[in-house]
Amino acid sequence: MELDSQLARPAAKADRKAFLWKRFKQQKMLHLFVGLGMIFFLIFSYTPMFGIIMAFKDYSISSGIKGIFTSEWVGLKYFDEFVNDYQFGTIVRNTLVLSLLKVIFTFPAPIIFAIMLNEVKHMAFKRLVQTVSYLPHFISWIVVVSLAFFFLSADVGLVNKALLGLGLIDKQLDILTNANYFWGLAVGSAVWKEMGWWTIIFLAAITGISPALYEAAQIDGAGRLARIRHITIPGMKGTIIVVLILTIGSILGGGLVGSNFEQAYLLGNTINNPTSEIVQTYAFKVGLRDGRFSYAAAIDLIQSVISVLLIFSSNYIAKRKSDSSLF
């Protein structure tokens, strides 16, 4: 009996290998796509991580790639320099305030919009609204900023011309150059651009809710708001938590919209600089303009470490407080 069992093991192993190989051939196109994705991340995401050590070295661009490994080790010199920089407080404040405002406004917006679209019964109108809402996602931030200039410029902007023509203002509003308007402009344009795109995910979550629950609730006399509160929102709970974890993890980059750098760099200028200068734009400028690659790497590494800690912290809290988590 024991001998038969020992003889059967290699045969079973061979059968399993044959089965796996047959399955692999059947799914070869799927494996090809996955492989291409892995190669992409390996080349553009993981390989560049060797450059992190620049943050701890006195690197000069003249030494080339070899200099990343051969430059003098300076430890935490550039981290200390950034923390003690006279602009540190302003830059960190702008980054945090802009990121928090985006979380407050851009995270609930697609959830609310998805619930509203789900309640629309006219399918043609629903598809039209959904299509129009997510089209801005495919517009680059350069085009968005150009549109902002076209509508909001103090000199030639249509909004200023309309308000002056209606007598609602006495002089032009300097929306694009006033530091007091930058945060509102950045958040508003981010909501407009990305709300429809993220609505697709939440609509998919709503689609997974059984229609029988709505029918039973309606028979029991539950109104529309009651069905939304007790069926729709709980049914979206898992998706909401996962998206919230990802949002918190990328909060320093802009959360759902992930566009802090593009907006601050393209909409920022010397006049609104007190509110538009953020960690990413500061690192970009000192890195490329001043050629201080080690200093810029140290700044970005600080932000990356904070983002990783936020992801793990938010995931841990979500796992403790609910049954849903990212990992």
C-alpha cells in the first residue's frame, strides 16, 4: 500500500504539471498582457528606485549614473537641510491644506454623483450625463489650465467680462494670480475633471447590489431616501473603504485626482506662490533648476515614506473597524 502511494506521487505530479502547462497555453494572451505590465513596472517603477540612495549622497550630475553609487556618503544632511529651510513651514502647509481640501471635496463627490445617477430611470439621459461627466478625465491639465485662462483671466476672461457686463462687479477679479483663490481654483478644477471618472467605480459597486433588496424594501414601504441609506450606501461600503485607503495613501499627491504637482506647477506663479508652492513643485525646481538632485531626492523620499505609512495606517484602521480592507 505504501509502495503504491510512493509510485502514485510522481504520476500525480506529472499530471499536475501537464494540467498547468495546458492551462497556461490556453491563457497565453492573458499571461502576455500581465507580463508586459510587470516589465513596465520593473523598468519604470522598480529600477529607478536605485536612485533613492542619492538622497544620502553628495551626488553631481557630471558623475553620471556611476556617481549614484560612488558619490560621497553624507547621511541625513539633505533631510536636515529641508526641515530647516525657511520655506519648509509654508511648503508643508500648502501641501497638506490642498491635499486635505481635495479629500474633503473630491472623495464624496463621485459617491454622491453615482447615487444620483443610479436613481435616474431614463436610461438614455443617464448614459448621456455619465459620458459627459467622465470626458474631462481625458483632457490634460495643460488644456484645463488653458481653459481656465480663457474663462478666468482678468483681462480677456469670459467670466470677468460677463460679470462686468451684468454690473455684478466693479473691477476684474484676479482669480488666476490671487493667492487667496488658488486653493479653491485647484479643488474646483480637480472635482470637475475627475469626478465622473471615479463615479464609474462606484456605479459598478451599486450594480452589484441585488435588485431584490430594493423590491423588498419598496414593498415594506421604504422611500427612496430610506433605500439609499439602508441598501445603496451599505452595498458600496467595501468599495468606499478601499478607495478611501488609496486616497489617504496618495493624499500628498492629490488623493483621487492625483494632480497636485500639475495644478501647482501650471497654475502657480510668482504672485500666488505663497499658496501654490508645494513639496512636489519645490523638489522639481531645486532638482532641475538648481541641479541639486540629492536634495530633491531627499524631499521626495520624505513624501514617499509618509505616503506608505498613511496607506498601512489607514488599512489597519479599516481592518479593525470594518470587514473591508485593501490587504
